[in-house]
Amino acid sequence: MKWTALDLKNLAALFDDTADAVLNFRIQNRNTLTPLQKDRLTVEFGQLVSLGEQLENLALQKALVEIDGAVADLQSATHDATHALQVISNVQKAITIAVAMVG
């Protein structure tokens, strides 16, 4: 499967949501958790946030690559359209000359 920028951004959001859930769990259960459990949840929260940020960076890099491709396609289409307009203009001139010669 090829990951798009949107796929990566959505995955990053899931990591962020999971990190929020871990933090909320730690806060809600602070009175019943052992210090070791609290530390472990804090570490897991940090890891989830870090991985989410990495995925967001990948999403941004992927988006920039996708935008570069779109810009190149637009430049090519603009060039083709300009060429088509020049051809139409030349045909129009030829028709005008032919009509003038006949008239």
C-alpha cells in the first residue's frame, strides 16, 4: 500500500489521540497507580507523542512531494494550452487572409 500525506496525517492523529487517552488514564487513576506504573505511562505518553510528531513530519514531506508533482503537471498543462492558443491564432489568421483573398 502506498501511503498518502493524508493517510500519514490521519495515522499521526490516532497516535495523538492514543497519547491523550494514556495521559487521561494516568491522571484519572493517579491515586491507585504505583509510582512504577505512573512512570511507565509517562514514558509511553512521550513515545506516542514523539511518534505522532514523526508521522506528521512524514506527512508534510509527502505533501510537499505531491505538491511538486501537481505543480509540474500544471506547468505542463499551461504550456500545452499556450501552444494550442498559438495554433488557433495562426489558423484564425490564415482564415482571415483566405477570406480577404477570396473577397
